[in-house]
Amino acid sequence: MSNPTAILLAGGASRRMGREKPLLEAGGETLISRHLRQLRQIGVTNAIAVCNERNLPALRGLARCVLQRAPEMSGAALTGLQAAGPAEAVYLVSVNDLVHDDDYRRIEEAGRAGAAIVIPSRLLDRTFAGGRLHFFPGTDRVRAIQEKPPGGCPPGSAANIMIHRLAGAPFLGALAERLAAGCEYEAALTSLIAEGVEAIAVWVDFWAAIKTPEDYQRLSQ
């Protein structure tokens, strides 16, 4: 299998943060530069940044940039998949989800072992406004992704960390088709899992989701 193409989702409005999240710094590097470095360390050198008009000038020197053409996460994913063209594997990465270098290596190893969908996860220690994973009993095989349940994901849930490794040209084509038809990203993945596409969770040692100024402050402490 050829090396995956990285699709970095960096086109959000950053309304809660009030600043462009891809350009925030953590440990002396911007969030997007951190992901690009980690991806290079596992052999992923082809990268596409799905950006907005405000951050395009700053990101243009880091990766091939495309403007997000449709709203929300699903629109960003579709923009990136279309820009990547026919591919055997991609990383679909939200730049504000951070993991350690070794965690990226675990994700890549799981993908190389044959899983079509690899999703890093960590058990939540507080209520989380994002998504959660549901498993087939007694396994790390993902049965469904529940995005933003009412009231948030409770502590003890398995977080859906948006650094997804997706492999298989027919599967990627089917995913793009469902997104183009208006299906939400997580619902599209869940429907494909129900049709037999294998998804597994990889448990990571570290995770930070940078969505608000408070999240960023905790990262700096």
C-alpha cells in the first residue's frame, strides 16, 4: 500500500477560540506544524490543508491548500477527499486534536495491519461536547460513532478523536459519495461500518482537544 495522503482540516471559523486554531502554538510549534511533523515521522509526506480565506496566506507555505467549499466538518472532509483524488489511504485530521508522536505511530501500525478505519480514542474524565465511540461487546472494534449527543458525552465514554486513518479506494469513494449526498461524516462512517467496513480504536496515551480559550490555557499549564 502506498503512503497515505494527509488531509488537515483547518478551515473552521474558530468562533469559540477567537483566533485561528491552526496557528496557535504548543511547545514552540503551531498546531498544524505539529501534525505535519508527526505525519512526516511516520512516512506521510503528501499533505493537503483545507483552509479558509483568513488563514490561507499563513498556511500556503506549509502544505498544498484548498479552500473549504461546504460548511461544517462534513464539508471540510468532502473538500479534502475531492482534492486528494483517487487514493488508497488518507489521514483525516482535525488540527485542534493533539496526540503524542508515539500515538501517531500506533495509529499507522494499526492501519498497516489492515484495518480500514483507525480511530484514536481515550476515556473521558469529564463531559465532552464532541463525539463518542460505541463498540462491539468485548472488543476494540467500533460499531458506531455518535457525534455530539444531547448533554455531551459523559465521563467514561470513549472519545472520537478526529485523527482518522482511512484506507481502501472503494471505501473512500463510497464515503465521498455519501458526503456529497449530504450525509454527515460520522453518520456516513457508521453506515459503512454497518455494511461491513472494519473500524478499530487505538488507545492513546495523550489527547488534548483545543476548542476554547480554556482548553488552550489547560494545554499551556
